[in-house]
Amino acid sequence: MLATFMLTGCGDVGTIQTPTDEGTAPNPSVPARPGDDPEPVTPGAPGTPNPPNPDPTTPVPDPDPQPVCASVPPLTVGANKVKTLLTGHALSSSELQRLNDGLQPLVEEWWDSPAGQVKLRDFFSTALQQAAFDDDAQDELFTDSVRFGDDWEDLLAANFSESLARTALQFSDEGVPFNRIVDTQRFMMTTSMMVALAFLDVRFRTDDNRLRYRGAAPIDEVTYHRNRDIPREDSFNPDHPDFMNFALPELDEDCPVDSISSRRGPALRALGVMFGRADVQDCSDAETTPWASERDFEDWRMVEVRAPRDGEATDSWLDLNGLRSRNTLVVQTPRVGFFTSPAFLGTWLTNDSNSFRLNLNQALIVALGKSFEPEDVIIPAFEDALDDEHADPSTSCYGCHSRLDPMRQFFRQDFSVFNGPQTDPDVQALAAEFLFEGVRASGYGVRDLGRILADHPDLPAAWVQKLCTYANSAPCPEGPAFEAVVEHFVDSGLDFRAMAVELLSSPLITGAECVRDGTGGTVSISRARHFCSVLENRLEEPNACSLTRRIGDLVPSVPDDGFARSAVDPVIIAEDDIFIRSAVEKICEELANQMTRTDAFGTEEDQVETSVRNVVEKLMGLPPEHPQHDAVLELMNGHYQRAFDETKAFDAENGVNDNRARRNAVQSTFMVGCLSPFVVGMGW
């Protein structure tokens, strides 16, 4: 990757080159990263290739091969990388001094910090494949368009996307082994989520595409009244005469009647009213007074989702007040781990043809970091669930389908292809069998699938690798250093926080020691989630990536972490291109225009010295004690002066005053800092 300084209106275009396999080639005008100068190579010295064998026909193997590293950066580089990953902040002066006592205590603090928890939610949402859930997927899950007042449907989708990530972090706080995220029936939830899950439990489509409603109180129609005052609580009370009658003073004036009823999708229409929107058949839709509140999207707590016990009724979505005070949700539809969440099912929508094969494969990728290989053929103990069309032993499809079909049955026993509860006894009767990576087990439904995945021996290494790939923008080499972290994870009782501290403090990530095939010293672009957190936290501007409409439109052009169908490795772009660079330059240019209106980066004569210093110390994250601080500050002061002088010289004929020259020079200096690898790069 080549990070480029684009100077606005004046000055040179300087470059900083990142380390390559051949070493480094830093630009003379820019301080090189400490530790980038490789030592001279002495033939035969430890860590270098052996000299040529005098007799090429008799190879001499190296009895103790050593890793070869072009350069080993100091710990400050790796520590800054880890803090940026976890919080978006750079090392402080006190933290630079504390590095002498080791990195692990600092990583623990960064993990526990509020900024760290926000960044970790992003990591877990992506790693658990919950982050792609949006309005369109939500509509499919509800089998119809879901529209609430004030765009609250967006808040509900965001709740579902965050739920498993928050659950993983809560488990870490409670000391719950991480593998329980696979088979848990306890989730961090909001009241709005509880309402939605209770609703999906009673209104669903069966395998034959029939819409059913099995609520205790039938809902055949809803009626809206322009001139009646009906408390919302009465409208949702099945025992009240005004059940499903809604006050709607907002009813369109062009609507020909004062009361209008609808029998088309009445339950979903009632849910809309609960959250502030009336979908009025034959008249205009209207935002209306909700029964719910924004608090119902913010009251996160741990909730156990379980099946009813003998003689116990399920919880009703109509009972909003009751759900607000509960920590359990009783429903028929099982909710187990990450792979039955609405966010996961809504992202990987199935159909009659695929019939949960995709969902099963994605669950393996998330839990175990592995997928099916066609050449791995295992004969299932039960062949009833094999698809005759796809599982013909004479075809190339048989290798996968011989295992996929019996395994997808865990889903089919509990869910219809429309993600509703399974009601067909013939489908429920087909046996399920798990056949993957040396583990063979039978069971029934998603609860047993969760248990099997949670106890699978491949899970610990898979999740060490996921975190390593997140940190390095590339997988870790699975050598002794990697295996030591996996062993630490297992020995800790699958304590994810303990594993993360061990991994993020190791040379696998920091690059502070030479590791065989190590990637810790790898430099990559700062992907969108990291780039935005750096700008937000270092500039103390929470909306930095949406500060203006132009910035908001440009941010999606900066790549972010993602995942793809059947892809084991996450979708991560580590190097920039002309389009990414162009977007980042325009974002920095717009931020320069906005931030130079603040005191921190002011353009008055008595503010300039502080503004340039803030570019270096705040934006670029180089406190006075940082080994590169003085050299970079000198460079930036020199750039400011050149920009000031050249602006005045360029506009001399127009009689430009010093104010404009200072403003342009400070903006140009801000852009240089914003486009430096300390901001747009990761691992510098």
C-alpha cells in the first residue's frame, strides 16, 4: 500500500512507503517507521538462509529453521495498532511510559473501555454474521413490509444486528465460556425485540406458503377511528371491548369515512400502530401516537428465551407493559445461539429448493471456520433426509449433499422454509445427523445442533483466527505461536477476553518479535470502521463520518469488513486503490473545511501554532513522548509555512490578506495529517 500526502493548494506531494518483502524505502522527507531499517545480512547467521551447498546434489536440511524477518518494529508501533483497533485512540504519553511494564495490562484496559466495547460490538456483529440484517431482510422475515413511525423499523433491525454481539460481551463479563454463544438461549435483548419475537412466534408462513396466526386472541380485522379517543392500552387488550380499535385523529382528510376497517394483514397493521404507524387500507398511511417508546429500543438486558412448560401459556406480543418488566420470553419457536436469530436467518434467507443447506453451511463457517469440501464423502446413518435430486452417488454433488442433507434437518425439524415454526409432522420425523470434521452425532432440532457445534474441537482455533484476521487484515500462520494462543484459550475455559489479551499482546499482532511466517508487522489501510472511529475519537466529534452530507455519501466507498455466501474467510480489503484513495481524500478535505472552524484547529494568528500541534498530537496520535513526534511536528510546521507562503504568492495580484492564507495553510496541514498512515493506515 502507498499512503499519499495530498496537499491542498500548495506544496509537494510526499509519499510514505510501507515495508515490503525487500525491506523499506522510506521517503527522505518523511520519518520512517521505527525499526524499518533491516540489519545487514550475514550468510549463515541465525535467522538467515544457509549458504549454497557446495554439492547441489546433496541438500543439507536446516535442523532448526529460524524465521526470517525483514524488520522488527518497536513495541510502540504494535501497541498503537492494538489500541487503534480496540478504541480508535492513539497511545497516550502515560501509556508510552507504561509499555516498559508490558502490553497486556493496557490491552485489558482498552478492552474494557467504553470505546473498546463499541468497537468489539462491531467485530462480533460481523464475525457472527449478524451485521448485514436490514429493512429488506426484516420485511422478508415478517413476510410483509414492516413500517413503524419515525423509522423505528431501522431501530428494530439495528437491535437484532447488535443482540448477539452484546450477548458475547456480556458472557465475557460474566465469565461464561465463549462457546456458549453457539447454543445459548439467553440473549441481550430490548423490549421491542421481545415484542417482535413473540409476534413472529404466532404469525408465520408454513412450508406450503400459508399464512397462519395462532395467537391466543384471534385478530380478524383492525378499525381506525378519526373521532374516538381510545387509549392505546385498551386497543391492545384482548379483554377490552375496544380491542383492535384504534384512535387515529391523523386519518387522511380525504378519507371518505370517520371509521375504516381492514381485514388484510390485520395483525401486522396492529403491530405498526404499536410502534407509531397506521397502514390504512384505501386511505393514506399516517404516523400516529405509538404505544411503544424509544426506550423500548434501548432497555438492553439479558433475556432467556424458552419453550412453555406443561400447562404454561406463551407470552403475547400484545402485552407490551408486561414484556417491559420481564427477563424471560416464553415462545414455541426455539431461539438458539447465533444461527437462529432473526438477523442470521434474515441475512441467509432460504427457500424450498435450498431448504436450509445455506444456513447450515454458514453456521459451520461462523462456529468452526470451515466449510464443506466435495471430496469428503461420508455415508450417513440415516438416508431419509437425503434429497434424491441432489444426492445421487454417481454425481459430483454427492460429497457435500451426503452430509449437508442430514445436517440441514436440524433446522428443518424446527423451522419452515419461511423461517416460521415447523408444523409438518412428516418433516419433523425425518432424522438429523451431524457429520463434519471428525464429529458424528445425531439429535433433534436446533438445540442439539447448537450443543454439537459448541462442543466441536475446531471452535477454539477458529475464533483465534477470526480475531487475528480482524487485527492483521490477513490470517495468522498456524505455527507454534498461534497454537500457544489457542492452548491459552482452551486452558482459560474459553474466556474470550483472556484469549484476546493474549493474542493482541503477542508478536502475531504487534510484530515486535520475529515469528515464523508472522503477519504482525503487516500494514494495511484503515477500513471504514477503524477510519471512522479514529476520526470520531481523536477529533472528539462523534459524527465525524456523517458530519456533512458529502462525507456521509463518501464513507460507503471506504471498504469495511464483511462476509459472503459460502466464504470461510471474511471479506477484508487490505490495500487501497484509486477509488478508495479518492474517497478518503475527499472526506479529509471536507473535514478540513469543517474542523478549521473549531478552536482546536483554528486559523487565527494566535491559534496556528496550537492547530498544527493538534494535527500532530490529536489527529495523527503522536504525543510529545512518541519517538516520531518531533520529526513529524517539524515536517508539519514546515508544510504549514510553505502552504502559507505559496498561497500568498499565488494570490498576490488579487490582494489576498493573511487570514485567507492562514486558513488555506491550516486546512492543507490538516489534510496532510488526515491522509497520513497514522490515520488512514493500520499498523504504522
